[in-house]
Amino acid sequence: MIDVDVLLVGAGFAGLRALYTMRSRGMRVTVLEASADLGGVWYHNGYPGARCDVESYDYSYRFSSELEQEWRWSERYAQQPEILSYIRHVAERFDLRKDIEFNTRMIGAHFDEDTSRWVVEGGDGRRWAARILMLCVGQLSTTKRPDIPGQNQFKGEIYHSGEWPLHEVSFAGKRVGIIGTGSSGMQMTPVIAPQCAHLSVFQRTPNYSIPAANAPVSEEEDRAVKANYRSRREQAANSPSGLGFIPNKKSALEVTPEEREQVYEAGWNRLGFGFALSYYDILLSKPANDTAVDFIRRKIGKLVADPTLRAKLLPADFPFGARRPSVDSGYFQTFNRSNVSLVDLRETPIEHFTERGIRTSAGEHALDMIIFATGFDAFTGSLLKPQITGRNGMTLKAKWENGPVTQYGVAVSGFPNMFIVVGPGSPSLLSNVMVSTEEQIDWLAALLDKMDKESLVEFEATEAGESAWTEEVQARAKETLYWTTPSFYNGAEIAGKPRVFMPYSGGVRGYRRLLQQCAAEGYSGFELRPASGRLARNTGIQTMTPPGQG
Ligand code: N01
């Protein structure tokens, strides 16, 4: 058994930041990473056109101003290879690789109540004992491959956007089919279309998208951001989404149609996701949202020449933003190409794969390559893959049978000293995850500082605390339009998954204040114990119950 202070799982953005921070506190840290190299989702999502839809300067670490100053982003929205280069640069610069065990999947972990340590099992049979278990496994890292019959019969190539191979994939002369029109499908469509013989896009639900207005970053822009990076970070941390956009304080319904049109027009080719904050109530009120939908449909409509195709591509039956919109670079225009066709799965559903392609209710589409851009088992997929067992033999799977229950998205009662980074119940995918990730890791570091100072051994969410928080997450979602639409925010992407709302929709700033308040109140909603639960009970040591705790 290998003894460490912190066992971290996942070497993506969150895992590397956690490694840096925990090691800087003098802790012995080991990271288990199932893949052969760094990057997490950015390692696996190497499909053509993959890029971040958060601006590069904001989708980067804030913990080191030297790093901020020395790294030069080339585009407003970085492509996947550039993001991977950044991650690798960070690992080299802070000498992080030496503590990472690659090709090592955590298959299980259980909390030993006698020693108050997590015993973690690697897929290769090795075992680690750790005081703290930190799960940095990502929210969109377990891919979803629909259960379409006949997949084994297909004789061509099959790929998934989230498990893209490391080798070069050639599209030349091939008939390619993409299933799925979320962000991944919308990003790859305009890039693959010019490279292949024919592209068929299999669409079930037309999706909203805002133009990325991507552009190279000029020297002048780079200097301007770097001269004011601290205030840019502050602004991001104090914005609802962590993207730095402050919502317009006006309602979309209180202004004249002319003024509204001007505001939407000004934001359309500039704001990306920020377009959703053109008015404060776009994500809160259906009538307000309808004004944005009307504008977006008109804009998209102008991009598609053929009226029948246009009608099929226009999103209609859910509010803008209620499912995650895309930020695209020429997606809709791609359908004007003569080598691109849309297969509307609502009219002609997929029946099965054949040797030669995909059969829908209207007939066979002959293909050489099929790409699943069908998304992920979001939020909980990767947390529930390993067998994680807390106190009294309770597994996380059993505990979350009816949906994830967490205190602030970071901890679970019954699972002492286990910390989830950007887990369900935190702003997570409703925020710039970089902001949420760094916020949570710094918060944990402060908690561990306090525990060390006061010789405390365990932290654990209380049941009352996590129940109240889980209700709060649902209550906040019900105030929004997110609630109205089936999506991966509420478990609708996987048949049989509990239908609960998973990310906290109260905003990054509000969430940070709650974390700060929790710490100021002596970590309300958590128990901090001077010994393991069993030891404390056996020896009569009083469990410390901080004030303000339920
Ligand atoms: O996945 P999705 P994604 N038959 O779940 C369709 C992040 N991301 O990989 O809507 C046919 O959004 C499904 O149809 P429907 C980002 O957070 C980030 O595109 O369920 N179709 C939908 O069209 C994003 O939101 C970046 O009817 C089926 C699509 O597949 C998230 O990843 C870049 C189907 C899935 O869309 C996921 O995006 C790219 C079936 N059986 C992605 N099952 C960044 O920039 C599903 N679909 C950071």
C-alpha cells in the first residue's frame, strides 16, 4: 500500500490545479489518470473543429500571474491542440508530471473508518492509502453511445467525438455521417464538410447557436488583457456565469422592440454565450425568452438558403438557453454546400445500422464513416463508474440512487474527507468551469489549513446540510427556464437516469459568497472531527459541531 496525503483522480484542468495547490501546502500527492497523458476531456475530444467556447483568456488558470503573463493565446476561442499545449506547458512549468500515474484508472475506493483513510484501488492492482480523496473526473467525460441496433454490422469506421483517436483521421473521398447536433456536432460539421465526399448530419433536435466571431488575438489585444488581468479575473468571479458578462439590468419586456433589436444586434456577433445576458430575464421568463428566440431564428434563417432545410434547422420547441446552446463558426452556412445533407430524425428516425451505413424509416444512407456526437453521461457518469464506498458500507451509487445529493457540490455525507471538484450541486457546467474549479480548490485548501491548525482529522457534510442544499439547487432551477426542458442538466440525456436538476443555477458570485459564509461560520453544514468517526465514538471524544450547522 502506498501512503499519500492526497489521492487525486484525473489529470485534467481541475486535477492539475489541485495537485499544484495541495503540493504547495506540503502534502504528498498522487494523481491517478486513466489515460496515457494529461488533459482530461481536452485529451479525448480531439475531433476536427474542437475548440473552447469560452474565451481563451478566461478559460485559463488564474493562480499564477507569471503564467498569465507568459502564455500567449493565438485565438479568441482556442482550438483543442492549443489548449492541450497550454495544459502541457503548465505541467512542465510547475513540474507536475512527476506526481501523476498515467494509464492508471481508479476502479474503487473505500473509507477505512479505523484509520480514517481512503483506500484506493488502481486497475493494475496497486493500492494507495490517502487522508484526502479528491475527485477531479470532469462533468462530461463518460461518453454516451446510443443503443442503436446493428452497430457491429457496420463495416466502415466509427468514432465518438469524446473518444477521438490520437491518430490522423482522413475524410478524403468518404461519405461521413454525424449523429448529434449539440456543441460537438456543430463544431465538427463545418470543418469536416469541405474535407469529405459527402456529409450527412443526423439531427434529432435543432439547436440554438450564437456565432463565435472567432478571430486571431492581436499583439495589442494581448497587451491590453495582460495589463488588466487581475481586474478581468475579478470581473469574471463577480459575474453570474464566471464569463465576465454582467447581465443587462433591464427586462427584455420593458424596452421598445426597436431598442431590443439594437441590443440583440450589437451582441450577436460579439458576445458568444454572453448573448443570453442581453437582458436579465432571458433565462427567467418565457415571454422575455421569446423575444430572443424570435431574433435568433431570424438570424439563423438568413444563413440557410433552402426554405425546407431552413425550417428543419430552426430551433423551436424549447426556450433559448434552456439546453446548452452552441457557439459556432459557420455551422448553419455549411448546409448550403452541395455535399451536405440533413437527415431529420423526427421525420425519419434511425432504425438500425447496416453493413453499409444507417437505415432510417425512409431508407438506407450509405456511409464510410459514422461519428457519434451524442454527448455524455453528464455530471455523475464518471463519479459513479468506480465503486466508491463511504462509512457503514454505503456506496456512492446507492446514496445517489435518486440523484446526486451534495453539500455545495463538493462533499457528501457518509463520505468523510472526499472532495468533488465542480460536482453536481455546484455551478459547474452553468459556469466557466475554470472559475468554479479554482474557487473550490482554494476553498478546500483553506479548510485543510484550518484542520491542520486545529488538529482536526475529518471533514464530512452533514445530512441536514446536504438535504437543504439539494433542495436549494432544485428551488433555484425552478425559478429559471432550465427547468422547463429535458436536457443533460436534469438527467434527461440517459434513459432511466434520475430526473433531478444537477448544476447550481444561482450563479458563480452567489455561490462563492455561500462558500465564504460557510467558512466564516466555522464550516456550517459540515462536521469537523478531531478523530475518525468510529474512534471519536469509541473513545468518547466529542464530535465538533460548528455553529450554524443543521
Ligand atoms: O453533446 P450534447 P455534445 N439519436 O449532449 C444527439 C461540452 N462541449 O458532445 O438533443 C440521435 O450537447 C442529441 O439529440 P437530442 C458542452 O458543455 C464543450 O455536443 O437529445 N441523436 C444532441 O443533438 C456541451 O454542451 C465544448 O435530441 C442523438 C447530441 O446528440 C457538451 O460538451 C465543446 C441520440 C448530443 O448533444 C456536450 O456537447 C464541445 C440518439 N439516440 C462540447 N442521442 C467547449 O467548448 C443523442 N443524440 C468547452
